[in-house]
Amino acid sequence: MRGAIYTAIPLMLISLVVYNVLVLFGANMEYQLVTFGMRSGDWTLRLGDLLVIVSLVFLFGELVKSTTTGANSVVNHALSMIIFIIFLVQFVLMEGFANSTFFIIMCMQLLDVVAGFTISIVAAKRDFGNASPVIGPN
């Protein structure tokens, strides 16, 4: 029961907090972390790119978590919606957040919200033995 609270906390919150800390300390999302010399040309991994990659891993974890049903699942979906609203407000109103990196991570959070609700509905119907389709006439 001790680890159960961690399933209610959305993983994308980590991306939001990390991005906010980076903006707070004036980090440049275009900062070049490493450049790989390749036959097709040089490929540079930037700080913003790394944050998007890590956020994709968190999104995958969220999608896996959304297949479970229970009280923590409902709390997770509610918190995911709140986190999306925070993403949206920061993107629209705050300096340092209106860029492609933050927008892509915000879209991942929106996908988490929509997919989480959809997958949970399908999983709940499966758990209750209702085989009727989610979309279309019942």
C-alpha cells in the first residue's frame, strides 16, 4: 500500500518541474549537449531535444499506468488534467515557455489526458464485461 500513492502522481509532472527549473535558472534549450559526426552529416543533441526524449519515456509510462482501474487511476487522470492546464497557462502567459520544445511537451501532456481517459474507459468496460463499443451506437 505504501507505493500506491506514487501511481497517482503523473510522471509528466517531472518534465514540467524540470522545465520550470531550467527556465528559472536561465538555461537555453538550444544549448548543444553533444554532436555526433555521422556519414550523413553532423547531428547535434540539444538540451530541449533531451527533455523531449525523456518526456516521451514518461508519456509511455503514463499510458501503461492508464490501463489500470481504481481510485489511484481516477486521481491520476484528474492530476493529469490539472498539469495540462498548468502547461497551457505557462505556454500562453509566461516568458520563456512559448517555444517548440515546451509546446511539444505540452502536446504530450494533452495526449496523456485524452489517452488516459479513453484507455481507462475501455479497460473499465473490459473489467465489467461490457463488450459494447466505446464509439458509436451501443
